[in-house]
Amino acid sequence: MTYAIIPPTPGYPELVTDIPARDQGSVEAGARAAELWMARPWDDLQPYYAHLNEVLPDRFQEHRDAFTAGYLGRLHQHLRTPRVAGRGQQLVSGSDELTVVLFNMLKDVAAQSSKGKLKAKSFQARDLMRRVEQLADAMHDVTDEVNGMAGGHHE
């Protein structure tokens, strides 16, 4: 089964939900509603759950569940996902042998996938390959930043 995705937003990768892909529109609508709540001024004290109750569509239960999953998923995405400042920053950094080997393997798989040399035989495999490509894109080295802060050279 293919699942609905909470789309990426600048600095945060996409999240796969447990909602069927057929309800993608409701998930995205919920995510947009959460963005409206997060964009409110800090002195607006309305809690997220009160806002969710205001914007929750009066639809069939499965649409309400998908909308809620999108709303809460977008909040989760911002609260629990490491922020990626852009393509120039890495989520994982390390120089130990295991980290280097794993990172290079991930980059190789992502490169082969993006070139079309790996073919997914299922929707789940396609989704996994896409997530691997996005993870590899996010894992750029932060050595320059570390070097700048430390005033030296970090391997």
C-alpha cells in the first residue's frame, strides 16, 4: 500500500504517514492549516488543538483523520525533525570509518537511483528510493562551518 506524504517544507524533509495515498489531498490541507497556525504572532495564545478544532472540516471520518494527520504531522515535522539549513549543511557528520563507509554507500545508492539505474518494482520501493535520495541530499558536510567556528581544520 502507498501512503500519503506530508510534503517537505523549506528546511524539513517530507514525512510518510500511515494514511492511504488516496487521501493525499486531505493530508496536504491539514498541513497547510498547521502552517497557518504556526505563522500566527507569538502573542496570539490560541493553542494548536483549539485551532485544529476550528479548521477541521466537517467531512466523512476518514477525511477528518487524514486532515488531522496532516495537521499534527506538520507540527511534528517542525518539532522533531532536525532542521536542514539548506543543501550546504549535513545532518550527520563524522570521520570515523563506519560513518564514512555508510555515508558513501548512501550517496552511491542515491546517485544510482537518481540516474535511473535502480528500478523500483513496487510503490514502497519507489518511496524508499526517493527518501534515500532526499536523505543523501540533506547529508552535506558541515566541516566548513565547524572549521569556521573552531578556527582550524577538522577532518
